[in-house]
Amino acid sequence: MQLSEYLTATQRLLSNTASNLFPPGELIDYINEARKQVAADGYAIRRLLSLATVSGTKTYAISSISVAGITGAESVLIVRKLAYNGNTVPLTNKPWDWFYNYCAINPQSGNPTVWSQLSQGAAGTLYLWPTPASVLTLAPDCVILPADLVNDTSTDLLSFPWDRPVKYYAAYLAYLSAQRQSDAQQMLALYTQRLEAAKSQSTSTSLPRNFPLSGVPSALPTSTPGPYMAGKNA
């Protein structure tokens, strides 16, 4: 969607097409913040990117994963999976506490088999184990934040239906700035509804669990059962 379309849609929602209550420049700031919110809440922009390891280096900042080749991208927010050798060798993801207890205190060198993340979001750091002994090209599965729209020639990475909730969150921010708390909460509720609708609309019914955060229910289990624990008399 073009910036002018987002702006018109938000102004209509605010009943402010005359721009006498909310200046367009202010609304554009809210629109761009709302686009990032949608991308983060819905994992709406996903790409396989590239990260080259350095021999003898086990830590890699998420911010070092380049999005320069993607027009309209700002940065990586989340790394979901890691693999190398043309995606044929996946690395096992472990919670940080597990990684710290079993890997960080047991330094080894070789091709990495396990990874974990310390700190959350774009400021996070990826840890590999064993420490790479050579240069490898990793292919991280990433959730990306969109770059700000500055005019109608800017590329918007949010496509239908993910672009539809944007105006509601932008309106929520506008009402917050005007101290109109009741109206702000109403827009936030509408944003949540439209976001859930976008999740359902973009999820295949044949593979309802193909993507995280899906709003489509299915008969498939959402978690893997733990090992059977025998009773005392077994």
C-alpha cells in the first residue's frame, strides 16, 4: 500500500480528513510505527537471509545480518531457525539456560550443531556451538521489520492482508497523543481483531500450523507430548 493510501485511511478512521486535528506529518510517524507493530506482532515479513561465520568466533549480533538486498527492509527482529550448506544442515535451537549449562561451559571447535540466543529482539546475540573452525554461510530464517515510508515511491513490504490493521494502530497512537483514552482503547481492540483476521486469512487450511501465530484452529496438536512416565507400581 502507498503512503498516501495509509494516510487517507487513517484520517477517515479518525474523522479528520481536513487534517485540522492531526497533522499529516504526525500521522505518518504513527503509520510507520504501526507498520513495524504489525510486522512484529504477525511475523508478517519473513526472509531467508545470509550470515557468514568467522573461524574461531562463536557469537554473532542479530544486527549484523544484512537486509541490504531487500528493498523496503529496515532490520532483522527475530531469528527463528539456522542452517548451513545450502539449508541441508540444520542447527538445533536451545533455550539460553540449557545452552549455558551444557555448551557455553564446554568449549569445542568444529562445525556448529547447536545455537542459542542471548537477549531478545534486534539487540540479541546468536551463540554457536561448537565454535566454527572455518567459514560457513548460514541461512537464518528471519522476521524482518519494514523501513519507513517517506513517499508514494517507497516500497511497502506489508501486503494484503497485513497492511489492513495498520490504520487501526496508527489511530490508536493518534488518540493516545490527544489524551483520548476511550477512543484509543477502542482502536486498539479493533487493531487486535484485524490482526487476528489477517493471521487467519493468510494461513492455508491444508497446512494450518505451517506458520507460527496462526489464528486458524486445527485438530493437530500444538505441542509435542512429553515422554511417558511410568507409575510407581509399573
